[in-house]
Amino acid sequence: MLGRGSEEAVPARGGVLYVPVKQGPAGAVVRLWRTPFGTRTAVAFTSDQRLRSVLGPTQPWIRLSEAALRRMAEPLGAPHLTVDPVLTARPPASWSEPAPAEPCGHVPQKQQRAGTAP
């Protein structure tokens, strides 16, 4: 999930943006994110230093123009572009359903020691 950032692109010199990617079967794939409201968005940075400061030094990236990034992201359901976000949150380790909760007022029984009668 993304935190603060500009919804409007502010391209660096020459209109080049630094775009985080992940490795796909056919090569680099643009990473898509979600805004705090759940909307899909493409993300770009105005410098490789900004990208590394938010996503870490090992995050792969490519350089794209704003127009090229938008043309790639919009058909994938990401109509927005967030530039230079300053906060990200990792997704949960598991997207599985949580275990059912105990009913309200449930008090767990004490465990018995081995060799003692109940």
C-alpha cells in the first residue's frame, strides 16, 4: 500500500521516470500498487535515489516516460500514477482467511499437569 505521494506526475529531466519492476517469465514487469483507498496505481520516482530510499537498494527498476507507463498500466486496471511516494507497507505474509475467533466471554481451560487427575 502506498502513502503520501503526488497523484500527478512530475517527471525528471527529459520526462524520464524510474519505475519499480519485478521479474516475469518474459522479462521485467511493471509493479502495480494500491493506494490507501484500495485503488490500483502505477508508481514511479523522479530519481533512482528516491526509488532506492523507499523500496530498498535491491529493488529492480527501469526508466520510462510518463506516457509509456500510463499506456502500460491503464489496461491493467491502474488508472492512476503516484510519483515519489514516501511510505509503503508490505502485504501480509498470508492472504488466507484468519482462524475463527472464540465466542465473546470464552475463557480457555487451564492445562492439566501430566500425571494429575482432573
